[in-house]
Amino acid sequence: MVSALLWFVPFAVLPTILAVVADRRWRPGVLVAVSSRGVVTAAALGVASVAVFGYLAGKALALGERGIDHPVFRWAAGHQVVWWTEANKVLTQMGGRSEAKALAVLAAVVLAVLIRPVWLAPAALAFAYGLERIGQEVLARLVDRGHPPTTLGTYPSGGCARIVAVYGTVVLLLVASGLIRGRWRTAAWAVVALAAGVEGYTRIYLLKHWATDAVGGWLFGGLVLAAVAGIVLAVRAKPGAVSPRWPRRVTAPNEPALATARSARS
């Protein structure tokens, strides 16, 4: 029991730390170069990248089935505890298809009101959800790596991918429009990373996927999110194209009051 709980910690902590570091240091040079060629080109290159790199990642991860997946599967099967299993069954639902769809629809409606242009949020979220769903099915057939003996879950893990792709797109839109900045932006990315890490743990612990399927889900979801980012950056290339519908008002300083305050201090 203690071992199962201890292994939960790195799945929750490490992705969160990586997200915080990446938010502070990462610069989207490649995405900016791609987005400069227009929305259609950015979308096409994004889809192509998901297909090519998703396939290559699947074939590479399949090589670890015997050395990584089988030992991890045996460990998880031998550490099943009733109450912890039930808790994981609840947690894993955040990556479910119906939950991701509901979030995408709700976020599309809300962000369409908050962000200009009005079509961007619905289009970006529909693209992210659709590309993840279709891409998952296509890659599962192309890679065809099999599944654990307990379920039909295969590469890539859809739950992990949906959190990175769909939840990540919501944060991406908030950041691109300037609705969240600074520490709020970092915190938002950290929450997505935390959710993705926990989702990966639950899929492994509940014996729904091989461990490398979860890793593949994170990578695949990241590719989908990168494709969406290319499109958003392409739209934002025009100054003011992506912005809050109600920008924050900056109050001009009261010069006489400031002068009085300075003289009082001196």
C-alpha cells in the first residue's frame, strides 16, 4: 500500500515542476516560424507532425514492452488496494472522452464571449478535440502494439492525451489572449501538467494501459497542443487579432497627487 502511494508522488510532482520550468524558459521559436506562413499551413503542418512523430514515438515506445511495461504491470497488479483503486477510478475520469468533450464545449462558449475573434476559441477547441480523437484511432491502428491482458487500452493513452491537448488548449487560449499572465499563467500550466501526470498514474495503476502507453499519450497530446499553438500564433500574427473582449483598463497616474506625495516625503 505504501509503495503504491509513494509512486503516486513523482507522477504528480515531476510534471508540475517541468511545467513551471518550461513556462519560464521555453521560447516558441519553431512554432513562430511555422505560424508565420498562415493558418492553413500551420494546421497542415501540425496534423502532419502529429501523424509522423506520433507514429515514430509509438514504434519506439513499443520496444520497451518487455523491459518496462511487463514489470510495471506486475507491480501494479500486485499492489491493488480496494480504497485506493476506487479513488483512482474517480480520478481517472478527468481524462474521459465525455468529460473532455463537456469541458471543450463549456470552454468554447465562455471563451467565445471573452476573447476576440469570437470564432477562435470554438475553432481551436474543436480542432484539438477532433485531432486527438481521430489521431488516437489512426495511431492505434498503425502502431498496433497490442494491449495489457486486462483491457483493450493501447497506444496512445487517450486519457493522458486529452488532458494535455484539450485542457492545454484552454490554457493556451487564456495565455494567448492575455487573460492570464505571470504567476497565473505558470499556475495554469502547472495544473494541466499535474492533471496529466495523475491521469497517467491512474491508467497504469488501474491496469488500463501499459506504462509506455501513458508516456505516448503525453507525447501525442503535446503534439496536438503544439499544432493548436501554431494555429493560434498564426491568427495572432496580426497585431490585436487575439485579445480580450474587455481589455483591462490602465488608470493614468494623478500627476498633481503624485507631486504632492513626493513633496511631502521630501
